[in-house]
Amino acid sequence: MMGRMNSWGQGYREVRRYCAGACLLLMCLGYSDAVLADWQFDKDKSRISFLTTKESFAQIKGGFHSFDGRIKGSPEDPLHTAANFIIQTSSISTGIGIRDSVLRGAAFFNVKAFPTMEFKSTKITKVDATHATVRGDLTMLGITKPLVFDVTLDKPTDTVTKAIKINATALATMNRYDWGMTTFVPAVGPEITVRVDAVLMNDGTDSEESPLR
């Protein structure tokens, strides 16, 4: 009887050691519900816009109407977080049809050859509870260059549905020359301010472990 109890106790200790080791491994790898969270753009409420510098002969303000994007994971665990968005370049709009046609042409976005441009994050750093820095690569006109966004975050809860959403405003300044867009100088300056006003939603199944908490 004592032999069976000792055998059972030894087996129990082995199971405990195995479980503790497995839990430690999972913690080190960062596997959790937060990492698996998938937050997608609410495209009806999100906006991607741009503005040329005041130094331009003709300051241009516009945006893109067709895009998609998401955040996967939690910026509180930067090694396991990714953010990306894809823009349909033909959806550019500045409110003036003739100018939009020029911007869609070979001199600027060349939408026939390059129908999309894409941003993929490489590192997300949480500055404080409401601010983050997102570093990544922007691919435009077939050229990939780094771009850094300063992000302001808010995470309200819908009072009716109890669903959590993420409101994020991201700002970056890019030099269009770096991506080979060098036409119409000096009428249009090189520096462009890019602004992303994103509303991101998920299905709420892991709201207790939501990203950008």
C-alpha cells in the first residue's frame, strides 16, 4: 500500500513539474489569448489621408477610400504583435477629378503598374497607456522603405453591446523622393504627412485580454 502511495506521489510530482515547465514555456513564447486577438479596420469609420507641406507651390490634401488593415496580437507583447494595412491606390481622392487623374497616372502613383501599397509593422513600442510608436516598412511603387508612425490610442467600450473597440490616430512624415516619386518639383514638395484614423474591432471573445489595453 505504501509502495503504491509513494509511486502515486512521485507521479503527481512529475506531472506538477511538467505542467510548471509547460506554463513557463508558454509564458516565454508569449502564447495567450492576447497574442491571438485579431482586430480589423471598421472601414466605414476609418480614414487614411495625406497632406503635402506648406512649402509646396500647391498644397494638396486628400485621402484613400479603399483599404483594409488589422492588428494581430497585443502591443503589450511587442515581439508577438503585428499591424498592417493595404491601400488601393486607385481610390485616391483630392476632390478635384482632373488632379486625381494625374495622381493616378505614371507621374505619381502609377496605379496600373502598382494597384496597391502596403505597410507592415516591424516593431511596436508602447510609450504609455495612450501612446505607441509603430515602426514598419511601406511598399509603394515597388520600393520598400522604413516608416515610423506616432500613435495615439483610446479603447472605449460600447455601452450597449459591451464590445471593446480601439480608436487609433497614427501620424507619419514621409519623403516621397525615397519611393521614387520625384515629379512636379518644386510645385509639389517632397514631404508628405500621412494620417491614419483607425477604428478597429474584434468579435469580443477575448476582450479581457485585448490589445492596446
